[in-house]
Amino acid sequence: MSALVNGVVQAGEERGFERSCIVQYARAGLTSYERADAWQRSRAQLIAEGALPEIVVLMQHHAVYTQGRRGGREHVLRQLQAPIIDTDRGGDLTFHGPGQLIVWPILRLRERGIGIADYVRGLEQAAINAANAFGLDADRVKGRPGVWIGNRKLASVGVRIQSGVSRHGMAINCDIDLSWFDSIRACGIADGATTSLSAELGEQVTVARCAGVLAQSLSHVFNLRLSPVGDLRIDQ
């Protein structure tokens, strides 16, 4: 078990929480952000009610800009070539598109005894571990959310916890077209750039190549046993 969450999980167990490490795991392919968001809201509610098991979903989105609860439109620098959608996650303005791996863990954090600060740090650690597995020296930067390589942001984190259940999650850039970020001040940070695994390594690192590495890292950090349930069709 990761030392990051070991203490909070043990505390939860001492308070008598009965929980399973087994969590469903699915890949949803390339999806509409709006349809995926509607799906996750419904699924999270059913998980909170105990009607469905927890799940970790990996996917990509069609080109879209999303605005978190913290930010405003002042971080749009020029006319956007993709829609912008307001969301209820934390964080500021960012871009999602093909070549970026989206990870949404929908977990009963309250029952697992994991607070929001530890959860966010756990997501960051999963991305750090994945980058390290590719030979990159990624890390946190004090005062700046997400995962960085120098002043270049590799992965973003934005979450929402409702009824003790997590929504949204993390995005790590694999072989995404980085020019999409030129039209915004990503995450509201003026002096930072955006990077990807491919840009840093000088070779193509696809979403498919990264997905297994990141899933394994996530399962290690949060002590999850991921149980594949096949491909998930959100767009239908």
C-alpha cells in the first residue's frame, strides 16, 4: 500500500469501515465531454447509493475547453477553435483532446477514509510514477497543482467530491497537439508552458501505451485491484 494513503486507510479501518479493494476498470475510447460528464454524474450517484460498484474509467475527449469552478473567461487569450464548457470540478481553464489520457476514478472516498487533499496528492503521485516509468523526472511544484517537468505542465488534476464519492480526476498529455493550449492561459498560470510525454521524450507515446502504465500506478497508490469490465460505450 502506498505510504501516501496508508495512514488514512488504516484510520478508516480502525473506525470499522468494511471495504473491498476491488474496483471496476474500463476504457471508454474517444468520447464527447458532455456525454461523459452526464454519465459520470449518474454513475457517481448510483455508487453513492450503493447500487453500483466503484469504477475507474480511462478515455479521451473530442476537442473541448473546460472551465473549472475557480476560473473565469479572462484566461481565454484568443478566439477558440473548440467549444468551452463550464464544469463543477476544481481548477481553472484547460483543454482536452485526442492524445490526452483522461482518468476518472469514481470512488467512495469517505468509506475509504481518504480526504480530498490526500486524494489529489494521490492522483498527482500516480502521474508522477507513470512519467518516471517512461524515464522522465516529473514532480510537483509548490503552489501549482498538477504534475510538472521544470516549468512545463504534464498533467492536470481537477476533482469534485459529492456525497463522499469522487468525480472528474486527472489528465496526462501523451501525444496531444500542444498548439491547442496556445489560445488559453492553461490553469490560469501565466509563466508556465504545457508539455507531453511525446514532446519530452522525442518519440511518440500514445494514449494506449500510457494507459496500462498509469492504471497500474493508480492501483498502487490507492491500493486498488482493478477488475476489467470491457470497453465502456458512453457515447451511445
